[in-house]
Amino acid sequence: MNAYYKTFVKDQQKLCDYATNPNIAVVSGFMCCETDEEAWEKADGWTFFQFALRLYAKEGPFEPGSMNFWDRYQEWKQTPEGQKRSGSELIGSPDTIRQRLQELEEANVDQVILLNQAGKNTHEDICASLELFANELMPEFQSHEAEHQKWKDAVLAGELELEEIDTEPYNFKARAAPTKPSSKEAAKRNMMAGVVGRPD
């Protein structure tokens, strides 16, 4: 957050004149129930979204119809890695979720996007989860919004200087680009797409 706002205030490189909207949102797996155990049971498939993205980045791209992501996910869930909980999810009781939201609030995150519809969650469980969250947690955090906006206005106006933080240890290299298909595969795709000419 510090690095983002320091760059926004001191090192913007606009391509043209347009209105800016400094804002950081965090997406998190979400299921709110009366107990942590119930929440994890009902959010059983939330990691499917992340798993599918990682699988595609690591082994893809795949020919259409050649990969059953759900079956691969079920296999992965039986591994030690698939059994782990990262600890950053907003999955649990209101008290558990409150603690994690407080960490995001203290870091001055602007918005939290709740990923509630991953896996095979039922409509009823999703709605009940959102209702419990709205009743038990939303009013509390909404009441702090004015204070956050005051902090943000001071930062954007240059009245509050944020600490310089070295973000290099947290950087990661983007995965390599997908492997270029062979000439034979490219020709086949071009034919199917109706493209005339020699493949690259």
C-alpha cells in the first residue's frame, strides 16, 4: 500500500490527461458461518479458482476438451499442499473474519472483494453467508470509512509522508509465455479458424 500510494503521489507517468482513481482492492475467498468448521465445510471448493489459474499458467495452454480441471483439482486436494489453509482467506466465524479484516484495514486497503461463488457452493449457503456478514461485520467496518478517507486524503495531498518500504523481497517473476505451437499445430488451428496462408 505504501509503495502504491508513494508512486501515485510522486511518480505518476500518465499516457494522457485522464481522471485518476487511486484505490486498492483485495480479492479473498469468503464464507461466513457461525463456526470456522462450518465455514470451511461449506467453502470446500473455493481454492478451485486459484488452482485452475495456477494449473493453466504452469501446464497450459491446453487444447479444448483435453483437460478436466475439476478432476485434477480433486486429485490435488488429497496432497499435503491441497490440505493447507493459507490463513489469508476470509473464511470462518464472524470473529475469525473480523481479525483478518482488521489486518487489511490497518494496512489501509480500500476495498475487499468477497469471492464466495467458487467451487460448488450452494446458492442458499452463499446467501446465508452474506447475510451473516452484513449483520455481524459490515456496520463495524463501514463506521471506520470516514477515518480511512481522511488518511487517504492526507496522503494524496502530500500532507502525510509514508514510510519507504523495500518491496523487492515480495516481487515474483511472471511465468513464461505459453509455448509456441509447432508449425503443424499452427496450420491446423489456422485451417479451423479459416485463415489462409502458411503458418509462422
